[in-house]
Amino acid sequence: MSKKNYDELADQVLANIGGKDNISYSTHCVTRLRFNLKDQSLANEEEIEKISGVIGAQWQGDQFQIVIGQTVGDAYKAISEKAGFTQDNAQDDSQEEKGTTRSKKKFSLNAILDGLAGSIAPVIPILIGGGLIKVLVLLLTNMGLLSTESATLTILNLVGNAAFYFLPVFVGASAARKFNTSAPLGMLFGAILIDPTFVSKVANNEALSFIGIPVTLASYGNTVFPIIMIVFIMSYVERFFSRISPTSLKALFVPVAVILVMTPIALCIVGPLGVIVGDYITTGIIFLYDKVGFLGVAIMASLFPLLVLTGMHTTLAPYLVQMMASVKYEPLVIIGSIITNFSIGAACIAIALRAKGKTLKSTSASCAVTSMAGGVSEPALFGVVLKLRKPLYAVLIGNFIGGIYAGLTKVYAYAFVGSGGIFGIPALAGPDASNIINGIIAIALSIISTFLITLIWGFEEKKVG
């Protein structure tokens, strides 16, 4: 699409979500625009789905999602420019001046998941890049192309490790934007958690206290839950001090007051609690995996397309980060994601071969490439597979079959990938070469079964207009 087309898309999207003044928060992930709206009734989902360049639209909890595909960044930029938002935080900058506050939300599971997803989504590119760099290091050393003494290898290791070690800082900024508070303060508390002096004290088990309050010694590198919880509470503390502070002293008083109040809360209570939450989630997943084995992988693979359809797959990012940080591999979600992209592509190939209409043939063929090569399944899911129904069921069955094999052979992912497809396969490269071989076999099984089921079962072509 040209800049003119994106400008038109931006105008139409804004017009059909109630305008820029109706947006309390916005961001985007790999394929979707994500909006929190003050008045949800102003979102015209039916009209938005008719806009050229839009694949689909839906509500996920209190968040309105518009599926764009791989060019979502360009669409987001155009909307931000039209609305006068900053790129880093597509938030109405005039809100503070108008005296408006974010709308009150009921405490619910949807609100928790929305907070997690909104805090993690902006840093996913860092996780993908860092994860694939770590995979590249593993491949280069295993193939003997770089020695362990190589300076280049040292730099690559540094880059890959930094993407994860400094997560509290990255997430501190994105969580601050999500909870409508100071991003620099969010980053500061992320940095405090991984400060070398603090890390050294924790490593040596040296007692610490703040104004007589014992500080719980915990390791926060590679974590996301502690900083999200800290910034969430900080958002209320920061707004309180902003409200009571004289305007002339606000720039000086508010940050100092927030830091002094939040430091003991962060280091003595909330941070350690966040570590416990993350550890319990990781331990629980590993326990379930050990108990249900291959069925767990098969079920996850089968459910993954439905998670993508509802946008729930992004809420799994904190779990993925925690797993990678603690056990260095992930056995359920990533392989399910990779299998999903290939099986959806296989369904689209079968549709293209069987379809009579030229439009459906060409659309399916291009969606197959996007899903299998580009690793983006939403165009195929929303534009073709979901509308035809039967191919969606074929994908679920094919994923289950591929998932059973992946579970039986214990296929693990060793890197964080934001999408599957061809470029997701390197994430399966591990210490044992059999892991990636079994992963490819699982993918092949899902492709073959999905393709054959779709081809034999057929579909009602008239459902796609």
C-alpha cells in the first residue's frame, strides 16, 4: 500500500472508532492494531472490516483489535500521525491538560490479561531478535563455523543475552505506557532490579534493608512479572502525587516522591511477589507437561489457531519469557505456533487447488505463502479459513496430529519467536540435532494431514465473498 492508501485507512479507522478523542490507549503487535476505547459503543466493527487493508476486527476483553497483517507498523504510524499521537505511546497527549483520566475498569481476568499483553507486546521484537541471535550462536558453534574463543561469538552472545537480561528495563517502559504513567520512572525501577550492586548482594546473600525494612533478596534478570506489578502500583502512586503537587513544583516533587515511596514497595513486597508468581506459573506448566505429556502438546497445538483468532496468544508471552529464563527451553506453545502456521498454509494450498473462483484461488495461494514463509497466519485465518469453516476444523485436526508426534518425541523450542513459519524452525535447534529433526517431522505430519482433510472434506465456496 502507498502512503496515500495508509492515510485513507487511518482516516477511516479513526472515523469508525469514535475519533482520536475516544482512544485512551493504543499500540500494535505483529499483525494487529490494539485500541482501548473510552466509549466502546462508538466502534463500528462492521464498517471497519470493509476498509481496504483491514483483514478483520474483533473485541478481546476491553480491547478492540484490528487485524492488518505484516504491514501493521505502517498503518499504526499513519494513524498515530493523523491522531497526533507519539509513536512510542499512541496516547492522547492532551489528556493530562484536559484533566481526564483513564476509564475505570472492573478487576477481572480480562483486565489482568489485557495488562499483561499490553505491557509485553511492544517488546516482542526485542525478544524475537535476541532469541534468534542466540539460536544463530548455537548453530554457528555446532557447525564449527565459529570457535568458542571467537570475538564475534562473544559479541553475538552479548547481544542475545542483553535482550533478555535487561527485560525489566524494556518492560518497565512499555508497562508505564500501558498503565498511563511515567515511562522513565518505569525504566528506572526496571534498572534498579538489575543494578550490578544489587545483583552482587543477592548473589552473595548479603542482607539488605531500607529504612529498617528488610529487602527480600531475589534475582530479577530475565523476569517480567515483577516489573509489570511494580509499574501498575506505581501508576496510582504517581497520579496521587501529581494531583496533590503544586504545579510549580510538580517536575521536582513528583519523581522524588514516587521513587521514595515505591522503592520499599518494589524491593520488599511487590518485586519478590512477582518472582513467586512467575516461578509458580513456570513450575505449574512443567508439572502439567510432565503429567499429560504428548497430549498436552497436541491440545496446545490444536487450540493455538483459536487463540490467534481471539488474540489471546499474546497473553502467553510472559510465560514464554519466564520459561526461557528459568529452564532455557519451552515445550508447548512455540511448537504449537510453528505447526499452526504450516497447517494453515497447507489448508490454503488445498483450498487454492480445489476452489473454482479465481479470487479465492489467488487469495488462498498468497495467504499460504504469508503463513508458511512469512510466519503470519491472520490473513489466512480471518480472510479464508475461518469463513470456509471446514478448513478450520481440518487445521485443528492436523495440528493435533502434529502435536502428538512433537509431544511423544519431546520437541522443545530454544528461542522466543513471535511467529512460526520457515523462520520459526531455527528456534527448534538445540543441543541435540534430533530435536529439530523431530520438529520438522511433526510439522510435516500436520501439513500432510491438514492438506488431505481439506482437499477431501471440501468447503462451501459461496461463503467467501
